[in-house]
Amino acid sequence: MTRLAVPLPPRWARIAGTVGWAAPVLGFVPLHIAWMLGIPFLAHEASFDAWYHGRGHGTESYPDGILGIPAGAMYLGLLTLLAVLGGILSLGLISDWGLIYPRWIPWLGGRRVPPWFPLTPTVLGSVLMVGYSLTLPVRIPRAIAEASPDDPFTLTGAFIGLPVFLAWVIALPVAGWSYYQRTRRNTQTTPLRGEEEP
């Protein structure tokens, strides 16, 4: 059994990775879970119900629901799942288990994680988010100016969701860059705590 030697992330990368998981998981998920459950917290209550049940402001083309779950809840559930997965990805970029599969994973436990496995979604997600964020200086002022009671989310998204999103846009590629730097060289520095190669 040979102990795998990999460097630990620098402080700036740990900060980026922490922001990268906290922004979606703590900043995005709780509010969207409330909405997913049909609670119009910080949303425009008059239009929320119509949107939630697929009858207004962008959800008219959605199916009425699946297995009794309203269209809006399905959409919010998907967004919440993606946010949680993004948070796990960000945390993995700075964690031991992002480099070495945990022992409890069958057949893979204790082996090195192929760098492409976390870097591929990191690069794709970063490119998509950065590209989208470049449109925000035009989209956000226009959306705020045109906000009305018919739109349940615009103001909440602009003043709460936007800062959370921008924090994630910056943090994910920074943590990903650190991960790439740590995995691209065959290093013999500080070993991971107690991990060994089978």
C-alpha cells in the first residue's frame, strides 16, 4: 500500500471553495425550497400561485405537473438539485475526497480521482455562468424597470439571487484553477491524511 502524495489547497483556494459551496447551498437552496413547497416567501404573492401551478409568467408551456407535483415545483426542484450538486462540486475541489475516493465507495475507495472528473463540470459550469453573467448588466436594469406584480421573482432575484450568483461565478473557477494546479503535477509533497493507494 503506497501512500498517495498530493498538496493541500492554499488558503485562497479554500476560501474560494467555501464560497463556492456556501453560495448555492446556503444562499440559493433555502429560498428555493420554500418556493418549491408553495410558500411565496419574498416573492410577489399575487402572481406566485399562477406561476407555481403553470398558469402564468413563463410556465404556461409547462405541463400541469407530474404525479400531482405542480409545474413550478418541478422546475424549482430541478434548480435546487443543480445548486446542491454545484455546491458539492465546489467543496470537492478543496477537499480530500475530491482527490481520493472515500473508502466507502465500492471498487474505487482509496484510489485517486481522475482530475478530468471534477474539472469537466467545473470548466463547463464556469463558462456557462460567466457567459450568462456578461449579459446581466443589460438584463438586470431592464428587468427591474419592467418589474410588475405579474412577475413573482424579478426583484428578489435582482437583490438576493444576483449577489449569490456572482459570488459563485467567481468562486467556482478560482477553486477549479487551484484543483488543476494541484493535480497537474506529479508531486511528492504533503500526503493526504491517512489515504493510501491500493
